[in-house]
Amino acid sequence: MMTPPKRAVYLVSRNIHKYLEARQIFLAHGLNLVLLRVKALEIQSENLEDIAKFRASYAAENWGVPVISEDAGLFVDALNGFPGPYSSYAYKTIGCRGILRLLEGVENRRARFRSAVAYCPGPNKQPLCFVGETLGRISTEERGSHGFGFDPIFIPEEGDGRTFAEMTRGEKNRYSHRAKAMRKFVKWYLGAVRSE
Ligand code: IMP
């Protein structure tokens, strides 16, 4: 049987983009992140934190390793926060074009991405959660070919006017909701490991 490497943290996800974005941040802090590419049991909830915590606990319980799980969503002001926790379903059904169509002629294009990163150290342990948020706006057309999901229509406020999909992974990591939540986790984790 394979022995898991010491100090490695596992990301339970089936999204390679999420993994590569998170890994870049882990590596920058000298930490290793391993992809646990399995299908974990999911709960239906409108709360990103609850979804991430449940998935992290489930994976830690079943695979016996320290796990992080991330859940994210795009919240559009003019649509009262839609698609929010339903972002995955909205992406699969109406996609970027559907969101652009819903916002046709709408002046208020403010939106935010939110990310919840949950960490569960092992079986029977309580998960912790770290959140990140990025304010921005929805573009009027799809732009760029990097990244995934709604990246081609999201312009972060702190950026230079390009969509996430027009940025390299490193550039997206400067501003993204996921990067902010991951950095909070990494800071906490390094502190926790040091005091062990
Ligand atoms: P998930 O449940 O965390 O996988 O995220 C739900 C959906 O939100 C994904 O299927 C994507 O469409 C969208 N999403 C989450 N994070 C991002 C991101 O960083 N860029 C673009 N779309 C994202």
C-alpha cells in the first residue's frame, strides 16, 4: 500500500485548473499540494462554506489524509446574486453566453467571485474554513482563452481591465478569490505546523 508523503496536503477536486492555481500558491510557500481526483459525496446547500467543509471532512474520513476542498461561485449584483451557489449548474446550462444575455442592456455589471477553502486534518477532525472574495464586473463580450468557467466574462476591479481568461495563471492568482482564500489557508497552516 502507498504511504502518503509527510506534510503533503491533498486537494479533493475534479477540476485541474483549480488544482494548478492552488498548487502555484502552495509551491510559492514551499508546500506540496497533491491532487485527490476522486468523486466525493456532495451536499446541496446555498452556503459555499458548508459545501466545502462537508467535502473536506468526507474525503479526510474516506482517504485518511489531510484534505482541502474548495467551493466557489459567481455572484452578479443585477441578478440578485445569481448564479452564486448554483454557478456550476448555470455554467453547464447557460454558460458565459447565457449570463451575457441576461445582462443585455443592463448598466450595473458589478459582480463578485467568492471562494471557500475548507481544511480537514484527518478522520474525526473538525474542518476549518478560509474565504476569499474578488470584486469586479461582467464584460460585454467573452474575452480570452485561459482558465475555466466564467473567466472569459469576469474583469477584476484590481486588475487592468482584462478578464481572468486574458491573464496567465500567475496574474489571475494576484487577484482571484481562490488565491486569496488559499493564501489565508497557507498562512494559517504554516503557523500551525511551526507550533507543532
Ligand atoms: P465549484 O462548485 O467550486 O466548482 O464552482 C462552481 C462554478 O463556478 C464552476 O463550474 C465555474 O463555472 C465557476 N467558477 C468557480 N471558480 C471560478 C473561477 O476561478 N473562474 C471562473 N469560473 C469559476
